[in-house]
Amino acid sequence: MGILEKIKEIEAEMARTQKNKATGKLIFLTLLLNCKYHLGQLKAKIAKLRTQLLEPPKGSSGAGDGFEVTKFGHGRVALIGFPSVGKSTLLTMLTGTHSESASYEFTTLTCIPGIIHYNDAKIQMLDLPGIIEGASEGKGRGRQVIAVAKSSDLVLMVLDASKSEGHRQILTRELEAVGLRLNKRPPQIYFKKKKTGGISFNSTCTLTHVDEKLCYQILHEYKIHNAEVLFREDATVDDLIDVIEGNRKYMKCVYVYNKIDVIGIDDVDNLARQPNSVVISCNLKLNLDRLLARMWEEMGLVRVYTKPQGQQPDFSEPVVLSTDRGGCTVEDFCNHIHRSLVKELKYVLVWGTSARHYPQHCGLQHHLQDEDVVQIVKKKEKEEGGRGRFKSHSNAPARISDREKKAPLKT
């Protein structure tokens, strides 16, 4: 039996177990608890099988027929959606890169990159082939598409505004099946494997979804018998499995509803009010500026301008920082320029929204904000010379091992 057949068999068993759990008025409490533990074990088995499904086959060299492109610019955005929803047209309008578009499906068969020049920054946008239901199982080059999406900083899920809302749920389900968590934060669960000592289970709050016995059963399913588990929030079984797997990617996603020119104004208003959603029309070029602003906001890019000492600030080429790519502190800014700059730094002068007064003396841990101006002040080198007690430093060796040995006495 293959991996896909095993997954379908376990899903069918979970459906039967949930149906029995729904008739809880006629089932004893112990049976309900057994159903809860059984469902937890089945979820762990499915997670293990899906992880095996994503691994390359044994004996392969690792190089496949993917279409990964080199990272470029200050951020990367991936376009994901069903065929013929307007991804290629959107890429052409935002980047100027020609991506073939036609009235038939699967016009784009490979990854087509483009560059967006926005706010003095360069954002790489990738037009990926349309994915279909079952992409997590390898249908329609779905695995390659999702692998490229994992390497992005932001996912734009392009949807047809005239179609049903089920398309969004299908795409979300396919992405979650391969370890992509959209618009979610990592669960507050501390997990660490140990060599001995058994399983230590603790929590700082009241747990309603997971108890100690269920945690033990899930860990034993992964053949983990020595570990330390600490719940800092009321997490679910799925959250615990994600922490144990350790290969989940938590990404930001913006739902882009295209073709709003073919639906009514009330439907457009309802779609625009949904969380993390933007409505556009590539045909009429509507609301594209709002989409760019939302992309900039979600990616958290920060422009920092440099100011040489005694000169005017340089507003031509800013240093673009990001929380996902290194951080936005003064130390990250110095490392972006040169690694050795941190050792020579004395302090920095900051002008902008992050400063309380102009200029403000800041250290390495100061967080910079968009359009700040930074002037770096280095430490002064010690001058050689000086006499007597005013001498700056001694020329004597610092360690005994550095001292020169005296010549042996002549006898």
C-alpha cells in the first residue's frame, strides 16, 4: 500500500470516529475520551505520512525538475492560485515582464520572475503555474509550485471574485497539507528532545484540548520517549504535532480578488471587508496602488538612509532592512553594510520617527523605522607616543608566552 492510500484510509477512519463522537449523548464519557485519544494518534500518523510524501525518493541525487530561480532584491512575493485567475496579467502590469496569458488554462508552465520597483526598493515577484485540487499529492506540478512558495517572504493568493468561496478553502487546505501555515504564528509550546529522563509535561495555563496522556501517545507515535514539553498557551493537537515535526513554515498571505468588474458593488464591498483581502481588477487597472501598499506593509520593509559626517543625507539609495531577513536594529544595519563595522562603532545618530529627539544617540539594539536617517560615529584610534605617566599604553608583551627568551649565559 502506497503513502497516498494509507493517508486516505486514515482519513476515512477519522471520519468514522468523528461521526461516533457526534452522538455523544448516547456514549459514555470514557468512550468519548478514547475517541479523543484515537483521533490524536490518527492525526500524528497522517502528519508523518505527509512528511514522507514530501521527501525525495531514496537513491535520487536530489536534483529534480523544479523551477527555482535565484533570489533577487529586498523581498520575494509568490503568486498562487487556480488556472486562469489573472496571475500572469497581474505580473505583467506590476513588473513590466511579459508573461504569456490566454483564455485557456495552464498557459504558464514554469516560474516567470519579475521585479517591482516600489519605494526605492526592489521586490521580486514570481508567477507560478496554476495549481489544482490535490496539488499536495503531486498533481499538476503542485509540489514544485509549493516548494517555490515556501522560499518567498509573502504569498499572494489570487482568486476569481466571480467564483465561489470554496476556491480559497481548497488552496488553503492544499498549502496546509504540505506544512505552510498562512497568517498564523508559531504555537507557544516549548519542546526539546532528551537522551534520558522520560517525558516531562508541564503547562502555564489551563489546557482544554490536550492532556498529559494524549501528549504521551502522540510522542510515542513519533518514537520519542525522552523529551521536555511545556505549554505556554491552550494549544490544540495540531499545534503540538507542528512543533514536533519542526518543518512548518509560517507565512503571511494576502488574498487578492481579481475580476471585480464582473460582480456587483455589494459583493465587492463584502470581499474588501474580509481580513487580509484586497480587491483589484487587472482589466480596468483598479486598486493596484492599494495592492502595492499592502504588500509593502505585510513584508515589513524598512528604508534607512545614510548620512556621512559633515555632509547631507544620501536619499538616492537607501539600505532596505526587513524583520524576516535579518532584522531592523542598528546592529543589523551595520552588518548589512560591513561585518567589521560593529567592532569599530562608538554610537550612531538617528533622525526620524524612531528617535525621541533630533539627533538621538543610539546603541546597537535600537530599532529603526521606515525612512530613518543614520550617521555612524566610529571609535577613535589610539595614537602612539606619550611620555611618562601620560603614555597611552605599554609596549610590554601582554602574555608571558609572548616574552622573548634571553640568550643563555656563557660559561
